[in-house]
Amino acid sequence: MQYRDKNYLSFGVMTLIIGGLVLLVLLLYGWQSGQELPLWPALAVVAVNVVAAIRLVLVRKRAQQQLGRSGQARSEDR
């Protein structure tokens, strides 16, 4: 819980926010300039967002499991 007390956003959440903003900027650029969206940068941004989302879910599940284990250990000590 110390990590949450010190930081408001985790690294995974910041990665998703930045990736989403970059994708939005790419879409706005394509819309304003009338050019097609550059495919490879868009795919790179989407890939980063997907990997970051998966990582965020796995980290969250791991944290919940550790909290469950520490709760069980504390109840066994009593």
C-alpha cells in the first residue's frame, strides 16, 4: 500500500494515457491534413496500449492475490 500512498498513477496507467493521447494526435493530424493515418506509427501506438493494458491487468491481479495471502496469514496468526 505504500506505493499507492506515494503515487497517484502507476506506470501502467500513465503508459495507457500517453499512448491514447498519441493515437488521438495521430487521428487529429490525419483529419486536419486530409492525409491518411500513417499506418506503422498507429500500429505501434496500438501495440503499446495493448501490451500496457495486459501488463496493468496482470499487475493488478498479482497485487490482489498478495493482499489475499497477507490477509490469510494475518488471520492465521490470531
